[in-house]
Amino acid sequence: MEASTHGYAHRKDDVLKRLRRIEGQTRGLQRMVDEDTYCIDVLTQVAAVTKALQAVSLSLLEDHMNHCVVDAARAGEQEGRQKVTEAVDAITRLVRS
């Protein structure tokens, strides 16, 4: 059976690079707390990490819509509807977070 490719496959290295950068930012947050950094400065960095994660999420969602949803819609109405429902559920989770 052939392995399916995900929408972000063509940018996987870029996505991983962004996630590693976010991981570094998160470690920096831990250091800030450990060093008793001023609350507002920590909160400013939390906001930066949150924004970076949101950017990755939106990028992955765009790839999903342009690849997985479009391919499923071409395969048939039922497949297309299923992928749209998955996307809507993902958007709902992102909005609530």
C-alpha cells in the first residue's frame, strides 16, 4: 500500500525548523521563570510563543485545505465532506484555544 503524503510534506523542513525555534523559546521561558524574571517580560514572551504556534497552526491548516481537502473533494462528495468536517473541527479547536 502506498503511503499518503500530507499537505505540509513539501515544507516539512520549514515546519520542523519553526517548531524547533518555538521549542527554544519555550526553554527560554522556563529559564526566565527560573531566574525570577519580571512577570510582564515573561508574559510578553508567552505571547510571542503563542503567536508563533498560531502561525504554524494556520500554515498547517492552509496546507490541509489546499491538499487533503481538495484531493478528497476530487475523489468524491462524501470524502470531500469528511475532510471539510475535519477542517472545521480543527478550526474550532484552534479558536477555542
